[in-house]
Amino acid sequence: MTKRNYEHDGVLSEADLKSHGLIPSKERFNKGPVVIVECVEKIPCNPCVDACSKKAITIEGSITNIPQVNFNTCNGCAICIARCPGLAIFVVNKNYNQKQASISLPYEFTPRPKIGDIVNGLDRNGKIVCKAYVIKVLDAKGLDRCAVITITVPKKYYNIVRFIKLI
Ligand code: SF4
Ligand code: SF4
């Protein structure tokens, strides 16, 4: 079986992100909410840099370089999520509670989910992996038509679920 990677099938894996330094350490995950920037294409784009008042996201040199994240500076505020035109930014709280992680993700479709909804949690390949519970919906006008949805999922999926599908 061919090992999956971004070059092979265009779907990011945790290993791809690790190879670019875009996955926090286990210790940082355990400290609380943290940003995951799933952006490995060399494209001329940088709104994520200006979005973060903590300066946790940087793009050194050329604007086409891949963003780098200072995970110790990031406080998981999620402000940057809706500012990314590539829908590539997520905030993960691995220890939302004893059994669940929370994931904040960008969502451009309508209708929006509502707090309390049960939805399907999808992996980076669009495959359904679990049920997810909507615990927060941020849908302000200033967010440029992109809502930020926070869901909870079983803890083991904290680094797997990246999209949702309404049921
Ligand atoms: S989650 Fe907040 S602190 Fe972290 S990179 Fe995004 S804007 Fe900065
Ligand atoms: S705003 Fe999004 S797509 Fe653009 S460089 Fe930052 S993470 Fe990548």
C-alpha cells in the first residue's frame, strides 16, 4: 500500500504538517487551545500574519513562504481562523474535558449549524469519522462570510477531524 502524503494525493496528513513544523508538541497540546495552520503551499498570501496580535504566526522572507507558528505565544483565541482565505487554520483544545477535544474550524456554507446540533465530523479527506457536537458558532459580519464553528469530538480525533457536515 502506498503511504499517503500531500505530494501523492493532495490531502494533508499529520506527518506532512509535522515535517513543516506545524504540529505542536504533546506538551503544548496538553497546555490548552492552540492553533494548527494547515498551509503548506507556496502561495502569495499572508492575512494570518496580520490577524494575530500576539505575532504567533510569521512568514519569513518571501510572501510565498510557508507560515511558521510560535506555539508558545499562541493563546488559542481563534481570531485568525476566519481571516484565512484558504480555510486552513484551526484551533484545537485536546483537553476540552476528560473525554472530548474541541476543534474550532472555518465554515462558509449555509445554513450554519446551531449550538447544540449534532453533526458529522470529517477527516482531511472528507471521510466521516465520528459524530460531533456544536458548542459555539461565531458568525459576525466582520468575519467576511466565514463563520467559526467550535465542535467537540472524542479526544482520539483531535488531530483528525477538520470539517463538519450537517446531518
Ligand atoms: S489562535 Fe489567536 S493567538 Fe493563536 S495564532 Fe491565531 S490569532 Fe494568534
Ligand atoms: S492566510 Fe491562510 S492560506 Fe494564507 S498564508 Fe496564512 S494560513 Fe496560508
